[in-house]
Amino acid sequence: MKFSDLKNKLLKGGIWSFALNILNQGLLLLTTVFLTRLLGAEEFGLYSVILSLMLLCALPFGGGFGIFVIRHVSKYLTTLKISHLGGLVIVSGLWVSLGPMIFESLLHFILPYFVTIHLETYYSALSLITLIPILLFLGALMRGMGHVIWGRLPEFFIQPLLFILPLGGLFLIYTDKLPSDIFSANTALSLYAGSFGIAIIFSVIFLVLLARAKTREENIKLKKPVFEISSWIKSAAPLLLSVGIIVINSNIDILMVGALAGEAEAGGYKVASRMAGFILFFLFAANNVLGPVISAKHTKGETKELQQILSSSAKLIFACALGPALIFWIWPEEVLSLLFGPEFVIAATALIILTAANIFSVSMGQVGHVMALTGQERYTAYAALIALGVNVSLNLWLIPQFGMNGAAAATGISIVVWNSILSLWTVQKTGYKCSVFSDLFAPKVK
């Protein structure tokens, strides 16, 4: 393949990926609007707390494991090690299905000893421990085969669309908070789990069709599987650890708000966190588009060109993110009331704090992505571990005194700590300057 063809392919893929990300963010926003309007602050808080807990329970079977699958599927297809690929699919498939099922069954029996209220609601969400890793695994297989959009489609579009359709129907009919006997956190979590189940069916169909096409196109013959379990464990463990720490850090605050301040506070905090999260959209979208470019330029040693790309993209991303950040700073109460209802205006201060933290994260540029793509991903895990310690410690101190605003302050400080450390280490370990302020403070690339 010529370089120009490869460049055009990357550009085309980047555009489709960017469009899919925009669509996904729009669906997530509408979903949050419908849920908050239909459930109210307390029930939405319960929904958010239980969902975050299920995500953490599913973490050992998903999370960074998808990255491991993508890397090895791509490598084995490129080197035509079909036997190794078969072994990888079998072992990975057992890990993401049998493992969560055993854990889910164990939780089914021990939950009554720890949960005294809302036990039925917890039971409604237990299946997510199995469903989430399976959907991520199937998507990772397709992305490892080179079908990035098909791999993302069930997770980013089909599942949220299937979830939002019944919510939107109820919202159009009732347009207000519903009685708990009609719609509750229990009902919402059941619908959420159902949307994952149907999305998995679509993923299986996509994967089978793509695998058959790949087999015919490259005349691939199935062979006896080869298992390199010890090697795979060594490769997967660091990824599970690094991504696991990041996911824990992203969900621990909502769990602690629910435990220390109550479900109504948790509902308000979740809304503020969701809205502030849109500030990071431009950064994440740029990561998807620029990832292959960063990796290729670094591998070829084209440091000056890569530095120009990083500097230019950092300024553009920051400029794009600054617009919504200003809106959230100037009109936080109006935004929350308009979208989610007057009940959620209490989250205005938390929204201002989290927006400030996320705009700081954007200003630091693509530090985490650069570290991962240049072979320094362990430092991302180190920084995330430090940030997690800061986050948990400050949450324990601040939430009992200030509720959701204390959680926002704790999380905001941990975000600043994490990105500051990563920005410093990125310059020290790779020589690349990612921050919009790097021209003022960082040394030049060698």
C-alpha cells in the first residue's frame, strides 16, 4: 500500500471515528436528560451508584484487556500465526464469559449479607458484569482485524440507541418524573442490561461476517490452536492494571458520594460529572484520529514533525473545549435546569469545579496517549495510582463536610495532579511537549 493511500485511509477512518464519537456523546447526553427527568435526583443517584459498582466489578474481565486483544489479534493476523490466534480467541473468550459468570453467581449469594435495601435493584444490574466484558471483547476482536468502525458500532451506537428508545418514548408520553411503581432505577438498569444483550447479538453477527470475509480474502486455513498462556498473562497484566486504575479513579467518586452523602447528592454529582466530561470530548476524539500518526512518526524518528503536530493539535483542541467550558462557568444553573430540571441546579458548583479541572486536563494535551504510544505506558499507571490515592483521601475528608462539592474538589485536584505529573514525565521520558503552555516552560525536543 502506498503512503498516500494509507494516509487517505487513516483520514477517512478518522472522520468516521470522529462522527461516531459525536453521535455517541449526543446519545449519552440525551440518555442522561431522559433518565434524570423520569427518575428524579434520588432514583437517578441510585442508578448511577449501582452502575458504577457494576463497572468496577466487570473491570478485571474488560478494561485494558481489550487493548491486549487488539494488539495480539493484529500481530497474529499480520504474521499469519493462525494457530496462536485461535488459542488467543479461545482463552480470551473463556476469560470474558466464564470468569464474570462465576463472579456474578458469587455476588448473587453474598449480596444479601451486605445490602439491606434496594437488593432487587442490585440484582437487576448483576448481568452487566458479564455483558459488558463480552461486548468489549467482541469489539476488540473486530478492531484487531482492522475494522475499527464495525468494532465500535455496537458499543458506541447500537447499545446506547437501544437503551434510549424506550426512555425517549416514556419521556414523550409523560414528560415528568414517574412514580417508582411505573419507572425506577430497577427498571432503568434492566433496560440497560437488555440493550447490552441485544448489542452483543449484533456484534456476533458482524464478527462472523467479517471473519468469513477475511478468511476468503487471505485464504486463511483454520489450524490446531496454540496456547501461550504464560506469555499472554505477562502481556495482559500491566494493561489491566493501568486501565483498571484509571477506571477506578473515574468511578470511585460517585460511589463515595452515594455512600457518604446519600443518593440524591450522588444523582446531582453524576449530572455535573457527565456535563463536565463533555469538555474532554475533543481531546478523546483527537486521540482516535491522531493515534496512528503519533505512533508512526515516533517509530520513524520524525520528532520535529511529531512535535509540530502535538503543539498545533493541543492549541486547536483547547480552543474547541474552551467554548463549552465558558458556558458551564457563566450559566451553570441555567444549563442544569434547562436539561435536567430544577432539582439538579444544586450541582452548579460541582459543575464549575469539574469543568475547571477538565479544561486543565485539555490544556496539558495528549500526554497519556503519547506515553502509551511511545512505550512508556507504565508511567501513566504510576501517575494514575498517585491520583487515585489523592482522590480517595480527599473524598473521605471533603464529602462528609461539603457533599458533592467536596467530591468535585477532590476529583478536580486529583485530575490536576495526574496531568501535571504526566506532563512532566512526558517531557522527561519522550522529549515531546504536549501542553498548550509548553513553548513557555518546557525544554525543546532534542
